[in-house]
Amino acid sequence: MNEEVALILEDTKEQMEKAIVHLQNELQAIRAGKASPVMLKSVMVDYYGAMTPLSQVANVNTPDARTLSIQPWEKAMIQEIEKAIMQANLGLNPMNNGESIIINVPMLTEERRKELVKQAKAEAEHAKVSIRNARRDALQELKKLELSEDVLKKEEEDVQTLTNTFSKKVEEYLKVKETDIMKV
């Protein structure tokens, strides 16, 4: 019986950790005024008829905080990469110099910063919902085990403690991202 309880708690913790990892990935994709190769993660390039992620057809660097540099592995791909960036609708304006593509990342306006904070909060809320769903599933599994009331109560408290811990982590990540976005 204890093995089953431990298994449920371990599975719950794993699901909550996945929610945190997903949140980190989503928050990384939200730009905070600094240039980052992650900003172009969603760009898909038509590579000889197959839609391919930009990272698989070019090298993306950040020479400074406001510039992205894209060095295609094949010069013939420059136009395709430029077109793909425009189609991705990221609000970026690529410039082609014949050898590589340079993107100057514009400063964020106050209004845009507030929109990005809202987006970050929405992602944090999704993570919290995932954590609460993991808690609900764990509590349902524990109730199926026919444990004594005392043991069930203790295990439910353990699940709630896990939930609180991971919810705090979500808040911490959100706070850091919010500060990063609002910093001029």
C-alpha cells in the first residue's frame, strides 16, 4: 500500500515539474526587450519543399543586446529565411546583406511591455491550472486506495504541500519575468 502511495506522490511531483518546465520554456519565448535566439524558435523555413525550423538551416547569434544575426548554412537560403521571418509575424524587420541576415530588435513601448506581462501572467496561470489538475488526480488516486482516514489525511496534506511548493515556484518565475519585461 505504501508503495502505491509513494508512486502516486512521485507521479504527481513529476507532473508538476513538467508544468514548471513548460512555463520556463513559454516565458523564455516572451521577449523582454533583449535580442535572443529563442525569439526565432517558431520560425519555419521552406527548405527545398519541407518546412524546417530556422535553427536547422542557419546559425542564430546575438552580437549585442539589440541585434540578431542569422548566418545561413547555404547562401541560397537567405531569401527563404527572410521570407519566413516576415511570415512568422513577430514584428521583426530582417535586413539582408548578401552574406547573412541582421535583425535590429526594436525597443519595447510601455504598452507592449504591459501586453507581454499579461501574456506572462496567462502562461503562469496555465501552469497553476496544470499543477492543480495534478493535485486533483493525485487526490482521486489516493481515495481509490482505501487508506485509513489518518493515513489519507496525511497523504492529502503531502499532496497539498507539493502543490503549494510548485505554485510558489510559478509565482517566483512570473515575478522575475515581469521585472525583466518592465525593465527599460
